[in-house]
Amino acid sequence: MPAASTSRPRRALSASVAVALSALVLAACGSTSHSSATPAPSSTTTTAPRPPALCPLTGTPAPGGVVPQRPAIAMKVDNYSLGPPPAEARPQSGLDAADVIYEEQVEGSITRYAAVFQCRNAPTLVGPIRSARWTDVQMLSELGHPLFVHVGGILPVLAVVNASSLVNVDLGTHPSLEVNPPGRYAPYDTYTTTQAVWSAISAPAKAPAPIFTFSRVAPAGEAVSQVHLDWSATSNIYWRWNPATGTWLRFYNDGTAASPDIVPDLLANGVQNQAQNVIIQDVSITYGPWVENSLGGLEAESHILDSSGRVTILRNGRLITGTWTNGPAGTPTIFLDGAGHRIPLAPGRTWIEIYPAGAPMTVTPATPVASTTPAG
């Protein structure tokens, strides 16, 4: 009996505890429902937008926001013409899609280009493609392992190319990449496309490292309207600043010194050769020991690796002078102003003139803009 009498109070206690717990749960539910009607304060933390992906050789936004993971292509393009176009190499094709264009002297003081493509496919044929030179390795080693597209070369030069970091893409041994458009004749009828080269040649899927410093803020310099570089009778060229396009437009003298006929340097599609930056890199050039052609023309060797010299840089209508220096193969050329600071380029295409040290260069200052402020 005593045991029975104590069990009843415990059951009653349990029931009361259960009622109390239920009340707490309901209260809690009611509290939760009430708090949900009052939104929590929104977070004031914002995520900074990701900077756009920039093409390594131009400093401009990559097409589609993604830098293609592929090596640069460097195509040797001829520039020899006597008389108005179409004659010999001119007008060329595809250069308006290039990221960088190098211009080098070859035998006979004529010039050839190395047109470099990485971020964009050229929408047209590129050419006319011509043969390799010793200087090509000096110029292009800073691009890492570019696909070097050319048509043959003398054996000593090909040996230098094969021993370098350049990937030798000789169209003479890759006939499937060669296109011969109508209206052209040998040796100015060999063309190819960037898409065909990237698709056919196995190479590491890696973009080259940047070789320039870019800034949209132009450094101090002399305001100029034109710079004249007299390479030779076939490469007597003029760079003229055009504020409307924000580029330096390329012209050449299609006449003689006594009777100049300065004409726009047009491509086959009617686009004028132009660049946001022109680098005039004074380089020591020696000749020989190899003979390049049947006329006895000696190989022109422009010494860039492990060398230095004077540089003139054109951007934003200004001329900036300084020095350039280069180390071993694989290292980029560094451009420094008089204070030892790197000279930044404008984002966009760069044209590099590998210019013979001591060759003539004539600078035309910009005409001062007349002030409209009333006197006194």
C-alpha cells in the first residue's frame, strides 16, 4: 500500500511536466513565427568584381573573357616590293589581327616581318610567308616556345632555329598547312592560317608570359606627329600619329627621295597597318659569314640577346627615349627611361622596329595647338 500511494503523485508530476514542456514548445514556436515576420538585417559585405582576363601580349581584355591556353604563333611575312601594289609581297594579309609585329633587316637592307598571334585567330590568310633568318631566334626567344612559321632557310640558319626554343614549323615540310591563293606568284604565293597551325602542331597548351609593361597613363614625352625611318629604298617608312584612331599609322615612300610619293601602307583587305605602340630598338647589326642568296647577299645578324642599346618608344602621340637591355634566351627585353624606370606601353598592338643602330631617324614635332584664351 505505501508503494501504491507514492506512485500516484509521481504520475501526476510527470503529467504536469509534460504540460509545461508543451507550453514551452508552443511558446518557442510562437516566438519563431514572430521573428520570421521581421527579416534579418541584410549583409553590407560586397564582393569585388574579378578583373578582366588580359591578353598577355597586348594588355587588352581577352576575347570572351578567357586567355587561350596556347603558344604564340610567329609568322615570317615578306615586305619586299618595288613599285605600287600589287607588286611582289605587298599588299600583305592578316597583319591586322596580330598582337605584336617585329620588323627586321635582312640582306640588301630590305625588311621582313614576324607577325605574332596569340589571343585571336586571324580571320584571313596570313602571308606571304618567307624563309627564316638568324635574327629570328634573337627576336622571338622572349616568347618562350612560339610556333615559328616560315618557308625554309639556309642550312646554318635552320640549325640555329632547331637548337633554339622556337618550334620549327617549316611549311616546306608541312604542305597541308600551305595555301596558294589565286593572283599570286612564287615566291610570294605561300600563305597559311592561324587556325590550321594551332590545330596541326602539337605544343604545350600554355600562353606565353607577358613581355611588356602596360599602363593607360602615358609617361611624359615629346609630342610628335611623325617619325621617319629610312631603312632602304624598299623600306622607307613613316609613322604618323592619328588622334582619331589612337594609333600610329604606317606609310611608306613609293617613289624616290627626290620625288617622294608617300602612300598608306594598306593590307589586302584595305586596312592600314597601325599600332598603339611603336618601339624603335637600335640594334647592332653585322653581316655574314653566311651567304643568303644567289646574288651574294650576306646574312644580316641583329644582336639582341645579352645586348643593350638605345630605344625610342612612340605611344599616345608622344616620343619617349631610353635604353633597352636583354639577357639570355627566354628573357624579355626591358625598356627603361632616363631614371631607370620601366617604360609602360599603351594596351594594344605593338610594332617593334629592330632598327640598325646609327641609321637615320627624322622626328617631326607636333604642331602646337593655338590657345583660345583671350589675352590679358
